[in-house]
Amino acid sequence: GWVLSIAAIVAVLGVCGAVWVGSPAGVTLSFAVASLALALVPPLALTILGQAVSGANRVQAISRTWAIAKTAYVFGPVLVGVVSDAAGPAVAFLACSFAMLLIPAASVPLIRPKG
């Protein structure tokens, strides 16, 4: 679970960096950091979910979670565009950062303590 939390925090820092960095190279580097960190989230989240759900419900839980994730993948950029048009790109990316902070918070109830 801690790797998922660190990945989400690094992604947040990358996106926030893109908002505040003044150069195109800095923005590119910030988004690269965020992208690399976010690449870890789906497999880690599904692993945690698979460990938290019993065998009989595991396939259904993973399928539903994957369907929600794919829906967010399709509609997320549209929402970012709408917010960006209404309030500016900085607000849109900061809203994305806030949403990414929910990743570790949402995974906490699923993480079982060892022992």
C-alpha cells in the first residue's frame, strides 16, 4: 500500500510542478514524472483489491473497478478540458492533483495489516 501512496504523491507533485514551472522543458519534465508515477497506480490498485476481496467476489470487484477506471480514462480529459475552459488550465490541473490525492485515501480500507 505504501508504494501506491508514494506513486500518487509523486504524481501530484509532478502535476503541481507543471502548473508552477515557467519553462516548456520544466512542464514536460513535470508531466513525465507524473506519468511515470501514475503508470504504477492501476496494477497496484488492482493487486490490493484482489487481496482484499474474497475469491467468490474477486472477479466481479476487479471487473467493476476496471470499468470505472476505463470510464474515467475516457471522460477525465473531457472534464479537464471543460474545467480548463471555465477556470483556466492551472485550476484544472490542481483539481486533478486533488483527485490524485484521493488514491491513497481510497486504498486505505482495502489494505490488510500483516500478521
